[in-house]
Amino acid sequence: MASERPTGLAVLAVLATLGCTVVGCTSATPTAERAAAAPEVGTVPKLDTTHAQQLPIEKYLISPQENARIESARSALMTSCMKRFGFTFKPMTPDYGQKRNQTSHRYDPTDPALAAARGYHGPQRGTGNEARPSREPMSSDMEVVLGHGLNAPTPSGGATPPADGEYHGRKIPKGGCMGEAEAKLTAGGGIIQDAPAAVDINFKDYVRSMADPKLKAAFARWSSCMKGKGFSYPTPEAAVKDPAWNSPKPSKRELATAAADVDCKHRNNVVGTWFAVEAAYETQDIRADMEKMTRIRHAIDTAVRNAAAVAPAGS
């Protein structure tokens, strides 16, 4: 449900829309509304990774931990609802245990070991890192009772009608059992998906940051470093989206390029500069619409409280 730039269960579709790979966005462009003057960038930290860092927008996005709490409650609510209709149902529940924060892999590759092992390729299937849940096929009756939630449209061409009738004399909740679960979690103004305003800042300011003079200067130093190692790319993003990497497995050249990429980022503090610049842009946008962002944070807190009432931590 949450959104982040490079990886994660809930954002793959968003990344595809923005033209992003596993480790970077490639084709998104800043919107016309974001033509405000570049913000002042404060002290630039020395960073090789952002695992322990948090961008300003993360306060207004559903964290992996909050997502886990919400999903656990959602599963419990759907299971209970389906049981009322005589069905044994086990929902698909994404595993958020591997995730640290929204920015863990934002400026990848940054880990020398991972770069040497897989270059610009993401985790391979079968490694246990992809967390792709599956579900047993359901009968048509189960699909009707489960429904599609409160806002999701009925699949086009599908045989499952909207869940707003009865099943064996028992009224089906609006949106089905899925809709009932969502209604309980969003009661009082809660949200179980990232708010569009926060998602916009999260994605667009990543792109805006790359046009900032301070970061462009860091990219120029990185590019010079890469050239000295025999690789010609103007920016880290150009290295990430090299079409030569479109192969089932990383080539020797890809592995060597990624290793050089990580080393040149380290030598020129690209990650620290990128983080500081992007954080400055996000802070600017958050302050410009603080009232809305405060409402978003309150809505997330409401959903988490609702979820905790259903499935307390550790239950």
C-alpha cells in the first residue's frame, strides 16, 4: 500500500508508470507547478547508504511497519467476515519484514557486495526476497462474498458481480468482506493507501533533485571518476538504464560497471549530496502545503489505531 521509489510490494505499478527500474527512475519529468526557486541545501552529510536515514516525506507515507499492522488487521477482518458466510479464507498478506524504510534502496547501487553479485539486476526469483504471495483459487461464491473493496472497480469481463446482494439469506457487506474490512480500518477518516499529495512529493522531488546545481556537480565528479575506470556515463541514472543490462543475468561488464558506480559514489559523496538535496526539495513542498500534510499524517495515525484495535501488536 505504501509508496517508495525503487523497490517494494506496493509500488511496482507506480514505478512502471514513472519509467522506473528496480534501482532507479528513468523517464519521469518535473511538473510545471514545481517551478519554484531551488531551496537552500544545508549541511551535506557523508553517506554511502541511506539505510539509517529518513527523508522528510516519509513522515507522511505509510511506513513498512504501519503497513504490516494495517495488513494484519485487514487479513483478520476479512477472514472473520468470510467465516460468517461459511468460508475458510486465508488472505494474501505481503511480507514487510525485509523492508527498513522508504529510502533503503533509493540511490542504488550503493552496496559493493550486491553490486559485485548482481550488478543493476534486482533480487532473482526463488531467493525468498521477492515476497510474492499467492492464493488458492476461489469458487465463484467466495469471490462474490469477498468482493472488491469499497473503491476498486469490478474486473472488466469478470464473472464476479459487485458484492451488494445476499448469500444464502445473509446480506453481503458493501464491497464484500474486503469492503467491510476497509470500512473498519478507515473509520474516522483513516487511510490505508498513501495519499496522492505525499506520493507526488516522494516521486517528483526525486526527479527535481537531479536538476539541482549541487547534485549536478556531484554527478559530474562521479562521471569523471567513472571515465577514469573506463565507463562513460553522465549520471548514475544513465548507468542504471543502460539497455545493455536488459538480460536475464548480469554480464561481466555490468558487474564491473556497477562496482565502479558504487566506488565513484563513495569517493564523491554522491549519496550524501543526493539525500541532502532531495530532502531540501521535499521540505520546501511539505511546508508549502503543511495543512494538507498534517491531515495526511492524522489519517495514517487513525488507520493504525483502528488496526491496533483489531490486531494488537504481537498478537
